[in-house]
Amino acid sequence: MVELFNISVLDLTSGTVRLQLQQLDLQTRGIRAADSLHAASAIAFDADLIVSTDDALLDLDGILMNARGTMILCRDTDLSLRLL
């Protein structure tokens, strides 16, 4: 699966945690800390897609922007396979 979709394991850095704390959209929406770290990692590592079953993360669809300024899609695991 990892080789098929070119998935990488990312390091959690102090920069990612700082980015998480700067994301007011995440704080005002009441996104839990662990979910906020996932979202901040997606922003920091320039993701185009967040795959999750968590409704709080799925509700961020079209709200988060990656490092290139592109909106990050948030999709349920069942739907995401079509995008990959």
C-alpha cells in the first residue's frame, strides 16, 4: 500500500507544532490537539489531501491551505481511494 500510493512518514517537528498553534481556524472550530497536528502537518508538508474518518477533520474540507496556497481536500477513507 505504501509503495502503491507513494505515502511517506513525516517527522513531527517543533515547526509543525508552532504552525498548529498559529492556525486560528483550528482553534476556533474546537479541533482537538491531535487532529490539529494532523492538519498542521498537511499544511507544512504541502499536502493536497487529508484522508480521515474523523468528522472534525472532514469538516475542514476547503478551509485549510497548503504551503503552495492550494486548498487541501479532506475526504473520508472510502471516497479518497477514487482520488488516489
